[in-house]
Amino acid sequence: MLCGEELEDVIHVLALCPFARLVWVVSSVPWDIVAPTTGDVESWFRRIRSRGTWQDFEMAAMTSWALWYNRNKKVFEGAGMMAHGVVELGRRQTVLRGDSVTFDLCLVCPRMRTCFGFSFLPFSLF
């Protein structure tokens, strides 16, 4: 667990954890777009895509990836980043991938032993 506040599921790590909320405040994605209404990750990403611009969605996807990357670094290596570092990592990944590249975001939770994968394509969702 990163924060010790509650069970660490995917939505908690990406949006509900106090650290994740700080990351979203620092990011360029408005909180009203990324605030979760359910515990379902797929619905959360669909909601982000429907409420924001493509740039919001792309940044939210890469910030989510960076949050999960940071979580893994902290859990498995004991070294995580500050909120600004997570946001910057997400921004760099967004720039590196560009609009014409398809990419996968796979969130693996060892406790749940599941993988939830997405393919993000410009101007569409799934």
C-alpha cells in the first residue's frame, strides 16, 4: 500500500489516493473530468474521454500510466517520485508517443492477479 488509507485497488491508485489527487491538481487535466464516479476503471476512462478534449484524455491516460509506474517503483524498489515528477513523466510520454501512435496502458495489480488493458486511438475510444 502506498498511503495506508484503504484497500489499494486500481481506482484508488489512479484517482482516490491523496497522492493521486495531488498529481491531478498539478496536472493540466481538470479534476471534474478525472474525478471517478464508480470503481470501474473502464467506465472511468470512458467518462474522461466523453467529458474532456482528446488532449485531456491523452494526458489523463499518460498521467495514469505514470501514477501506476510510480506506484510500482515505490512498492517494488522503495523509490517513488514527487507529484510534479509523476506529472512530468506523463507529459514526456505524451510527447514521445504523439497523436498518430497507438499505445497500450496495462494496469497489473499483483494482489488481484489481473491485467486491464486499453488501446487508445486518436479521436476514438475502443
